[in-house]
Amino acid sequence: MTIGGSLLLVAIGAILRYATNLHVKGIDIDTVGLILMIVGAIGFVVALIYEVVALGERSRYSKYWARERTVAPDEAPTRRYE
């Protein structure tokens, strides 16, 4: 589950729990909303943990750390042609 999907579940659950007055025989809409919010919150935590682990393996900044030091133009080595 992605972070966006988790937030969507939380939003739908909150709407069902707090913003509706529906009454369906045999189904408690408030409980369904609460269940969706709990599942969305758990999915959000799992997605964040997954992103942190994936970021550790392929860091966004590793390409900057692996670069060689750039030399300023006045420090650049000169070539001699003899």
C-alpha cells in the first residue's frame, strides 16, 4: 500500500465516521469508517518504513558523495607539450 492509498483510506474512513448520517440495516457505518481509518494508519506506517528502508539502499544523495572533487579553474593542472 502506498502513502497516497493510505491517506485515501483514512480520509474515506473519517468521512464515513464523522460526516454521514447513513443508517444501513445490519451495517454500522461508523464502525466501517473507524476500521478504514485504522487500516489506513497502519498502511501509512508500513509505507513510511518501506520508504526509509528503500532510501537507505539507494540514497538520493549517493551520486553527490561519489563524485570526485572538482578543481577550480585556477588550480587546474596544466599540460606541457614538448
